[in-house]
Amino acid sequence: MKVSVSKEEMQKKLANIQNIVEKKNTKPVLSHFLLAAGKKTSFITATDIDTALKEPIAVTVEKEGKICIPARKMFEIVREVEEDLFIETTDEQWLKVRSGASEFRIACLPHSDFPAWPASLGGGEIDELTIDAALLLEMIEKTLYSAGETDTRYTLNGLLFHPKPEQKVFTVVGTDGHRLAIIHRQFDTGLQKEKKIIVPRKAVSELRRFLATDGEESEPHRVTVTIGDKHLLFTIGTVQFLTKLIEGSYPNYENVIPQSYEKKMAARRDTFAKVLRRVSVMSRERSSAVRIDLDKNKMTIFSSSPDLGEAKEEVAVDYQGDPMTLGFNARYLLDVLNAMTSETVTLELQDPLSPVLLKEDGKEDYKCVIMPMRI
């Protein structure tokens, strides 16, 4: 293989794969990426077995070839050099990289060692839906913070994609058992039947990079989602992003959402968030616990730690119910407030230990539920 490539192109493509390549080095080839240089198309592929990314790369090909290159080391080299790169393989073990007066010789692996891109997405039927990239990104951003990370209930360590063709509704849900975020959007998915698809948190988190546009495109950015039994393939322009699905049954999230409430509080979202951040400075780090005392048109937020001291602040709110005291993890509340965009948020309350429903003022398509803490 003999190719040349601009520093900017290689650096951008390698930045995209840094979180996908396996860092634990359990299998050496997973810390490498596959560079396949062809006269018609050239691309790089990276995988950690659970997720995989295949993306075209603009290179000038003098001689075609394939090789597995250490992803981290190549990224460090490209970041430090100042000129375009000339890349050449001497055999399947060594790669020569030149940039200006700099020359590197990198130990590589044969391309045949690299895991093959799945020829199919698992047995059974394949479905496909198309969605606006900005819409999918918004739905992910508003739910991802609620998904579990290392939960023993492994189905919680991802987002639920729940298209309902009959109602022409697409729902995305995240929950870790302590909180839940759910967003609905009306559009025709084109699917024939309802599906519940659990997409791993890491995969969804990485996918966001490719859904965000740079603002220069006049046409809406579209994503094709191909749904198999065991895999999900996102095609975004020329980028292909593949992930294994989490198998199992997702909790019945609709049962978690409170259907009735006795008390309701409305507050300015930005003020609420700023006060929470200030007061929670004095809370215990692990629990970030704060106490909220509600009284007529008044909310007092209080935190304390035996080692640090205490803090409290009073905020004007719209509340007409009886006095009430609740405990919360401040981080959970802040995650919700940061994901919302309306000027005012409402909290629907039942009693100090019942789930609390948070909504944006005047909107019903985005809801968050938080379990209070015992204080």
C-alpha cells in the first residue's frame, strides 16, 4: 500500500474512532483500525466488537492495500506532525509514515486479523426507518443522561427506541431505576409493526458525534436506521455506524409515569438550576442530597454535610399546596433542567416519597420522573 493524505483529513477521521477502539487491549487487534485504500474508495473501520464504525477517507492512492494500524499511536503522530502524510507498507507488519522531515516506522497487524463487517444484521426480517438527524439527536440528548451505566439489570444500560407505527409515534426512553426520561415525536416510521429496541448507552453516546451538523448544510440531514434481530445500523451520509443490541425485556416505562397528582409547583428553569448548583456545593459528594421545603409561593433549598457545613437559598415559585418537604439528588434534578429548554418547568407532586413528574411548561411530549430520597 502506498497513499498520501492531508493531516487535517487523517486527524479528523482518527478523532472519530478514539472512543470506539478497545482500550483495555483484551484483544490486540481491537486497539487498531483497518485502513483499506482502493482506487475507487478508501475507508477506515474501527470496532470494539459491540460497536463498529466505517467511514470513507479522502486519500490519494498510488498502490492499493489494507493494514491494521494502532489507533492511539497513529492519532498521536498525526496530531504532532505539521505537514501532510505519506504512508507506505513494507509488509503486513510494518508501516512507514513520512511528514516533512519526520519519519516513523510503526508495528502493525495483518488486515486478515481484523473482525469482518457483518454480512447480515442477524437472522430474521430486516426493517428500515428514516429519521431527521437533528430530531434523533434531540431525542437522544433529552434521554441519555437517565440511562443506566453499569446497572446489574443490563437492559437499563441503554436507551429504548420504541416506534409505534399505528399511532405514528416514535418514543425514546432512558431509565436507571431512580429516574426516567421519555420523549415522543409524531412521524410515520414506515414500519409495519411495533418494535422495542434497546440500544447500548456507549453506542448512542458515540452516535451523537455523527448526528450533529456543522450548520453549513442547507438540506435536512437524514439518517437511515436498519433494524436487525441482533444489530442496528445507522447510515448517515457516507458514514456507517453499527451496534449490537441489548437483548432482554425493557421495563414497562408507562407504568412509572404518575397519572395523578395533588400538588403542582412551577418555577423558572434557569433560576431553579442556578440555585441548585449553588446550594449543592455543600452537599455530600456521593449523594449530592438537597432538601426542598415547599410553602405558599416559596421554595427553600437546603444542603448540609457534617464535614463541610451547610447552605440554603429561598426562591419564589408558583405553589398553592400545603407545606411539603422532599429530598433529591441534586445532580438528577440538574440533568433534567439542563435538558429542558422552556422558561418555566412544572413539578407534579403527590407525597414526599412518591415519584415526581417534571415537564416543560405547556408541553406534553417530554416528561421526566425522579424518585425522591429519604431525608
